[in-house]
Amino acid sequence: MRAVVVTADQSVEVLDVADPTLPGPDGAIIEVDATAICGSDLHLYHGVLPSIGIQPGHEVVGRIIEVGPDVRERRVGDRVLVSAVVGCGHCDQCRRGDPVSCRVTGPIALGTTPDVHGGQAEYLAVPAVDLFTLVIPEGVSTENALLLTDILPTGFLGAQMGAIQPGDTVAIFGMGPVGIMALASAKLYGPSRIIAVDVVPERLARAEAMGAIPVDASGEMGALGVLEATGGLGANVAIEAVGHQQTISDALSCVGPRGRVSMVGVNLDMDFPFPMALAFLKALEFRAAFAAIPSTWANLVPLVTEGRLDLSDVFTHRMGLSEAPEAYRLFDQREDGILKVLLDPKA
């Protein structure tokens, strides 16, 4: 089959690789109908994580073509969306829909290790398919199903961990796909205003069209911009959706006393210089987490099917799998007004 493979720093290629095999008696093989490039894939693209030879892609929608003998709830022919994060599939945590807390393997993001291949490919092996997939409900589009595999649960978690109260001021750092999902989710909680912080004009314009107050963070002015927009009071809640040191520091700096900072941007730096004095003197709450994707579906699917979330126009580019190298380049460079790329494995 054809699959995207990281071949060098800032280089991916579409190569012929071996077809996947069943990952266990409770697993399945999926023919991929659509997949997407995520901001966290850029960590592999830039070699922040060991990546040469990795087959990336953790946002996948497809049709089941083979199941193992222990599969009970899924059938060949089911059209499913796949959780971006999986676990052992057997412990109590996995069975509760929380592979992030898996006691056996810990959380495994598809397409981030040599052993668990991703779905920017024609086919994908999925372990514990009864737990880590969802049959796509009637009325849910392919695009929205892809959002439910990762970035919508992650953005929703950002809003949820912020414990937003009606009337709060919320600042969101990073208006990429996850930030846009956090903005759509935060609106559900009734904040008085949402401040969108980014450096890309098109992304700020998109956030403004969704009702947010745009703040241009060029020149490392993100925190100051939020403080100016709030008359020096600061935000009640800051959601960090980038994972960079600057945006994390800005999120911590821009909230007022007893502010709440929710981090869903990926940062794995064990030596991150956390501003402890600032957090202590302002009595801040700080939470950071991966989204336990399957556990969110019961809440998010009705919101999607009933149109309660503003998910329009998230996918700005649709390209064939064969165009993946150019898609990665565009996404990395934020060119051509790009926000989110859908890849078609049949093209």
C-alpha cells in the first residue's frame, strides 16, 4: 500500500510499504477514506521527536475490511472514525474510554512510534477496535467525523479543564485547528468574551468571524494584548493550544488572580522553565492533558449532530495522499490561508 513516511528533517514521502496485519484478535484493518494532517504531526516533521521511518497520521475515517476473532461490536463494512489515542484495550481505564490512563502501555498516539503506524495511508491497523472506534452516526459528515478523532475532543478538553463560568473572559492562544475547536467549545459555557491570540492574520480573521476579539501576538505581545483588552484585569481563563514556551508563558501571564490555565498544546520538554513564583503569587490553577478521545464522544456527537458547535470551514484544503509532501509544506509554512488539510488516500 501507499503511506506517508517521514524520511528526513522537514521531509515526508509517499512510499510503497507493507500492508498492515491484524494487531491482535480484538483488532481490525480499516480501508482509509479520509485522513488529515495535525499540528502535532509537525513535531515529527521537524524531528522534535524521533521520527525517521515513522508513518504518521492519527486522524482517520474509514471502512472496516477485516476483524479479529475477538471483535464483538464492529463488523466488516462498518464506516468508523478512529480514536487518535489508543492503549492496551484490556485494562479498566481503556474500557472506560480513557486510554490516556492505560496502566499497561500508557497513551499511544497513532503514527508516532515505529510499532504503531498511522493512517496517512491507504489502510490502517486498529487495536481493540470495539473500544477505539465509533460507527459514524447518521448525519455526521466525513469532515466532522475527522474532527471527532482528535482536534474537537482536544479543543473541548481545553474549554472543559478551564472550568469556564458564565460571564468569564477567556483567552485562547493559538488559532490553529485545535484553537478554533477550543473557541467553538468555549462558547458553549457562556463567557462574556473570548480573546483570540495568534500571529497569522487569516487565523485571527477566522476567530473574529466566530465572535472572538482578535489580538495580534507579533513581537511577543500576546500576554500584553490580553491585558490591554481587559483593562489590565487579565482573563479568568487561558487556553493554550500551541505548546510553545512563549505561548505557555503568555497564558500564565495574562490571567488575573486565581485565574485558570488549561494547556492542550503539546510540549514534552522535561526542563520547561515554569514560572513558579508567578503561579504561586497569583494563586493560579494549571492543568495540562491529552484528550481521552473515546470518553468524549457521548457528549460531543450530539453537539455535532444538533449543530451546537461552529465547525464550518475548518478544512480549508483537500488534497490527494500523493500530494502529502506539498500539503505538509503548506501547513508548516501556514501558506495560502491554510488551516486544516484533508488527504484523500485514493488520490
